[in-house]
Amino acid sequence: MHIILHQPEIPANTGNIGRTCVATGTTLHLIEPLGFHLDEKSIKRAGMDYWDKLNVTRYMNFQEFQESHPGAKIWYATTKAKRLYTEASFGSDDYIMFGKESAGIPEELLVEHEETCIRIPMLEEIRSLNLSNAAAIVLYEALRQNHFAGMQIEGELHRLSWRQTI
């Protein structure tokens, strides 16, 4: 899977999303301009000691991203979509794009790709969810649809053992 952040503004959100990407084997794509420097303490703090394990690529603009990934299937996560994220059929190599915190994905991109615009349902009074929360929600649905391929799906206790059930 792939996450695209289109012009993210808040380093802590990008750091949190980066950590989620490391935990899931997801590639992160950052489309400039960024609202911060990637060496800022806050992005490293949010990503903790995982940032160096992150597969991340930066692009000067969306056109450069498209030229680097021709034919990429992109799902555009936006509060403006008609389709729910649970109605999408995610492929294992799909891209999920999120826009900047203050404005989302540019509407020019949304109208060109209406059929792949998706939304997370929420109450009408709420403008949007936190970017890192929204990315985790949609990414984990995409991973679930792909049977969490390659991921550890069972955990072990540190000091005790799970009871055996018959």
C-alpha cells in the first residue's frame, strides 16, 4: 500500500503517519510544498525511532508524482466525497491520498477523479478528523481488505501465556 500526503502542514501528523506506514509496510509519498522541514524535532518525535526505517519519497508537485507513477490507482480521501471508504475495493498496491490539514486535496483534483473519492462518515457539525487518524482509519481498512498480507496478526504476552481453549 501507499499513502500520499499532498502538501502536509503539521509535522506531528506526518510523523504519526510515517510511524503507521513503518508498522504496516506502507510507502509514504510527500508532495511539496511541505509546511515544515523533515529534520524538525516534532516529526522525529512523532515518528520516534522509526523514521529511518520509513520508505518515503518527496515530489516537487503532483505532476512529478504522476510522472513517477503512471497508471497508479489513487483513492482521494476527502470530506467532500459521496462514497464511503468502506465501499472502496482497495488493491494491494493502491495509493490513498490525503490533503493538507487546512484545506484538503485541491478540488481540481477531486473533480477529475470523482469515482475514486472516498470519505469517512462523521457528524455534520464536524469539519474533519485529524489527518493522522483519518490516514490510519482508511489504511487499515485497505489492509483488512487485503487480508493484512505479510503482517503479524497474532501477539504474544511478555510474562504470561494465553489460556488454551478447547
